[in-house]
Amino acid sequence: METVVHLSNAVAVLGRFPVLAGVDLEVAKGEIVLLQGPNGAGKTSLLRLCAGLLPLVRGEAIVLGCDLMTDRDGVRKRVGLLGHANGLYADLTVTENVRFWGSTVGASVAEVDAAMQRMGLAKRLAKVPVNRLSAGQRRRTALACLVARRAELWLLDEPHAGLDANGRDELDTTLREATNAGATIIVASHELERAGALATRLVEVVGGQTRERSL
Amino acid sequence: MLRVARLIAAKDLRIELRSRVVTNQVLPFAAIVMVMFAFAFNTDSVVQKVAPGLVWLATLFSLLTLVQRSFAVETADGATDALRGAGVDPAGIFLGKAIALAAQLAVLELVLLFTAVVLYSAEFRLSGLVLLVTTFVAATCGLALVGTLYGGLAAGVRGRETLLPLLLLPVVAPVLIGATRATEAALGTGGAVVADGWSWVGLLTVFVALFGVGGTLAFGPLIEE
């Protein structure tokens, strides 16, 4: 199985504070890995490290074949990080947002249309401004942007937060479809029951370190 | 870089067309500032004499609002972080945002100049037209570049609304001086002649080159963590 993420004794700091203190993590292509742990344990920092947004100070970190010590820009173009914010422009329509993010990697109109189709945004919601969407619809739009950006590794931080029951079900379906289409997903979540049902593996993050746990 | 710049500029201008913040808020604000100046200086001869400076002062005040708005749309839902995360060329982001800002400033300055001619009876002469256009182009580029650079700097900081004027206004002082003197020369205010204005355009051009190159290089590290 192709390895997408390989972290070995990875150390990262935020300012002067160590946020990851020797993390080990292996993620294979097509997996959905759930990161669990208390607030401040380092889940978000781990996602940001994998996204190339947090500099690696020590250890080894290879994501999608790019060494995070030397090629963070290479990783960023191929990874999609969806945090608490969606990264959408409220005054633009769903289509305009997806088209914009797709254009950053030179995606064609057909690719953008396909991304919207996949997220169920192609018909009724296509021309609706983002500021008129529900929280779940915004999440789906943000995920469509990741698809249009051709993200191979999805890093999702509390993706179920703020969604109602329908929105959560829709999101889970979307994530399963994404892995079937070849994406690899790492999810940081407090909701073990919901996200655990979705995940193929569970990794506990405590005190900036990781521990493999059974689901 | 140019592809990204075009993409960002088109996106920013589309957002402006949808939200109409410039037309509904910034333009009226600038017009009110011009009227307030007229009240404050109450004498026609004084207002006529200082009209070029008032146009550029009103532009600077409006610039603050435009820059705040330009980066508010990025930070509202974490788009700045998403742009960094997507590995979008920061130099392209800088140029794109500066182009969109320059386009909005250009519209604003045209309205302000027209207001100065109508409200302050500022004289307009054809012999100074080339100097006037060159001055407005150079000053607009300078303001847009420095506004984007400092807007990016202040965007991630707490208290950015009050920090931005504090950082930006001293830096744009050369543009205010250069643009005012060159506009005076173009309009013939206080007996100034057109030839006097070109050296000030030179100053504006140096400013544009400095912040164009500096901003393109510095914007990436500036928006990095």
C-alpha cells in the first residue's frame, strides 16, 4: 500500500512553545484516520504540520513524497486543509467559489462542474451566494473546493462541528465517496462515535505525541 | 505569478461588484469628507488653493477603508489561511489585490477630482492634462501597493482596525506630498507651472518601484505564520 504520510519523531513548535513532541504517524492511501484527544493535545498542529503550514523543527516528515523539511510548498499544492473556517468568499456564489479555488491549480470548467456534481451542488445551489447557505451547505461547498483543487490528502479539523443530523450524514457519505475516488483523509474530532464509524484507524494525540488505539 | 494575480484581482473586483461597498459606502464617505473640508475652509480662495491637497487627503482616508475591506473579505472565513495552505503564489496574491485596489481607487479619485472642480471651483487646464493623468496613475499605483502590503501585515494582528492607519499614513506621506505638488502644477494652483510637476512624478515613480518590488518579495513571509 502506498504511504501518503510518514512522520517519525516529528517535532514542531509554535512561537517558543513545543506543540508536537516527537510524533510518529503512518497513513496509507485511501485510509480515513481519526485523530482523537483532549483540547490542546496537538491535533490541529498535527494537521497543520501535514499541510505544510507548521514548520518541522526536528525529526522526519514526508507527505505525498515531499520532505516537509525542504519542500513545504510542494506539499501545500496537493493537500487540502479544512479547519474551523471554510475559506469561502461570502459574497460570491457557490460556483464562483469552487471555480476560484479550482483555478488556483488550473482546473478546467469540466473539473469544477464534476466537483460540484460530486458534492450535490450542481443544481439548486450553484448560483446561490455563500452567505445564504446553511452551515452544512457551506461545508459541502468547501469540500467541493478541495475536490476542484485536486487535493490528494484531506485534513479535516472538527468537520462535523455546527452541522445538524442531515448535514453530518451528508458529510460522512461525501468522505466515504472521496476515499473511494482515491483521496486519503485525516480527521481530527472529539466525536468518537460519529467519526469512529467513518474511520479505518484511530490515533490518540496526547501531549503532542501520538498513540495507536483500537476503534 | 501573473495568472494568480489576474485570478485574485478578478475575484476581488467581483466581490466588490456584488457587495457595492465602494459605491454605497466609500464614495459617499469621500464626498462627505470633501464637503466637510469646504465647510472648514469657508473661503473660496483658500479652498481653491488647497483643493489638490484635499483631494489626496480624502483619497488617503478612503484608502484606509478600502484596504480594511480588501483584507476583511480574506480573513472573514479564513481564506487567507486557505490561500497559504493551497500554496498559492504570495507574490501573485499581492499583485492581484493591489490591482483590484488600484481599480477601486481610480474610480474614487475620478469622483473626488470632479467634486473638487465643482465644489471648490478648482481650475482645470488642458496643458496640464498629461501631467495630471500621469500623476494620478503613479499615485494610485503607489497607494495600492503600499496599502496592500500594510493591509497584509495588519490583517493577522489583533486591533488591526486601529493599527492600520498608524502604520500606513506615515508611509504614504511621500505620495501625499508628491501627488499634491504634481496636481497643483497640473492645475496651475497658486501660479505653479506644468514643468514643476514632473520631478514630483519622478518621486512617485521611485515610490511605486520600491513598494512594487519590496511588496512582491515581502508579502509571502508577511502572511506566513
